[in-house]
Amino acid sequence: MNPKTINTLGSLLSLSLILAACTDGGFQASQLADANTIQSTNSSGQNTAPAIKLPTAYEKLDLEGYVSGGSYDSAFAMKLDKTNDTIIMNLPIPAGPFSNIYLDIPNLKGAKIKTYYDTSNAPQVAISIPLNHILHAVTNLPVSTLPNGSALPAMPSGEAPFLALGLNQNSENKVYLYIGVNAVGVFIENSYIPSNLGMTFPIKNKMKTKILGYFTVVPKSGSFNGGLFCALPLPTGIAKIMDDHMTGLVP
């Protein structure tokens, strides 16, 4: 046989063996890809990279609020603690004695109150309330208005179940916590706020694009002290997102 013919037949035989290996599961297209592609695919050529988890509606809620306007401008007022499923309400402590406390709030399971100094050395009081207490009616507490009888600023119906909490022995700075359905308010009274000083400012998110609640300076009224009131009325849509999250119906 002609040597050239022998070489040609040899080449054809080699090629047919390679093709057979490809069609019998020997070489796969993915095996010819670069190392990064191989690491991200399985034997069936399917992508095995971990799926990207998109944030839930609850995780996207923007509820960190600051006072917008007045002498308390930019003061931290409220926040949704998504790790612990609580609302944190915060107020500056007006002039008066300061006591360093961190306590469980009686008659309100899981709620806590603490006082602290912020980064500018200004005294603050913060109250942490589990979402379940805010999303559903609290029935074991008396219903009331502000201590002076005035309606609660920016709160539905102007009254709500409340607790009175003293921050020191002589109760110079007494805190009132009001919890309505889908609404929470905190009032800290103080005798240094005069009778001619009363105004309300919005509480906005960091970008100042949304109004989250309201901050009110309550004037002294007769024998009743004035004070500061922080209100968070939850819109129905936000309350539903929270409730879905708490009941496991995560959208």
C-alpha cells in the first residue's frame, strides 16, 4: 500500500477515535472551558453558583429617623432594630438630674429602657419595644392622654394604653410610654420647659426624603410640667410588612 495512503488512513482513524470519545461522554464542552467556568458548573453543565438572595420587604424598610428642625434638629429619634424585631424610641433628656439605668419594663414583656450619653455627651433615654406589642393591641394597660389631659400629638385617637416610668428617685424626669395599634409614642416630662414653648417638627429618614413620625415640644400647662413627645404612627402598608415578617409570611 502507498505510504501516503497509510498515513491518511492513520489520521482518519485517530480523528474517528477522538470523535467517538466526544460522543460517548468522554470530552464535554464544559471540560474545555477555563477553570472559573468549571468551578461554577456541575457534570450536567448546570450552574451551581449560590443564588443571590434579594432583600425582603421587611429588610428594605427605612425607619431610622431624626428630628428635622428646631433646636433639636438632627437629634436621633427612632429606629427599627431588624435583628431583634423591636422599635427603638429615643428622646433627649432635658435639664435635671441624670440616673444611669438599664431595666426591663414591667408589664411589657421584652421591652427595655435605658439612659446613656451620646457622642456629644448629651443625656438620652431610649426605649426598645418588641413589634408584637405595637402591631397588636395591648389590653392590660390603662388608656390615657398626656398627663395634662391634652391629646397625644400625632397619635391615632389622641390616647393609648400607657406606662409611667421614673428615671430617678424624685421622678424629675418621668417617662410615659404609649402603645396603640400600629403606633407608639414616648413622652418625657420636665419642669424646665416654659408655657409659651410649644411646636411640632417632622421626624425624617437619613436622606430626609420621608416623614416617619413627629417630635413635639409640649409646653407647661398650669401645674403640669411640659416635656418632649416622640410619635411613630405606622402606615397600614408598613405595619402589614412587619406583621407578615413576624408571622413568617415573608414577601
